[in-house]
Amino acid sequence: MPPPAAAIFSLLLIVTGIAKLRRPNDTARALAAMHLPFPGLLTRLVAIAEVAIGVGALVVGTPILFAAQALLYALFLVWVATALAKGVPIASCGCLGREDTPPYAGHLILNVVGVFASVGAAITGTISVEGILEVVASLVLVAVGTALAWTVLDEGARISALVTK
């Protein structure tokens, strides 16, 4: 089992990647608004990478997978920072695969934490888990942390949208 903080970000990648695969249009529109080439294809490639890296980091937990996870969060950080700095008028940053989640400062913070948690896991490696209770406790912590991270993205974006209107 990976360190809980890194595992939260692994599971968040899986959830957001699946959301993009299920509803790629909003993410593709956000990519097109930033003038990136092939937004539909790029959306699917990013989503597949999110799911694959998230599952790999969560299940296998090698330093290389955590480094790849850190790279994804660093790219997301650059994406959100660029969208905010340029004031790109998009209804969605694309992270949740749906409208009404515009980029806001909370995305930046969450991505910075994702980078640091993932780099930390890449450096320290996985933690050996002793006993089934520790595994269950870790999984509960990961699930709760992921739900909280999703809520920060979702509700924070909605509040930010209301404030900026």
C-alpha cells in the first residue's frame, strides 16, 4: 500500500480520469479554448494516462509510477495556472469531465499538494502494511481523502463561479 497521502492522489487520478472518459466534451472544449491541438484525442489520452498511472501507483506503487503521478499533477498545475493567468473564459478546467468546474485557486493548491505527495512517495517508496486492520484503515483514509479532494474541486469551483459573477 502506498503512503496514504500519495494514495489519495492516485485514487483521485482514477476517478477524474474515468469522469473524463465518460464525458470528454467539456475537457475537450477547455483544451480547445487554450488552443491545444487535437483536443478530443488529447482528452482521451490524458484520461487514459490518469487511470493507468493512478491504478499502477495505487496497486504496484513503484517510485517510477509515483514520479509519473507527480508529473501529471505538475502538468495539471501548469494547466490551471495558465488558464487563470490568461483569464481563459472556460466553464470547466476539465478535471472533473463536466461543466461548472472553472479553474480557481483551490485547484492550484490541490495540484501542488499532489505533486509533493507523489514526489515524496517516489523518494521514500511504498510502506509495508502489517495486518489487515492497517490495510482497511488506509483504504478508508484514502477513500475519505479522495472524496474530500473531489468536494474541494467541485464546490470550490462553484463558489468561485458565484463570486466572480
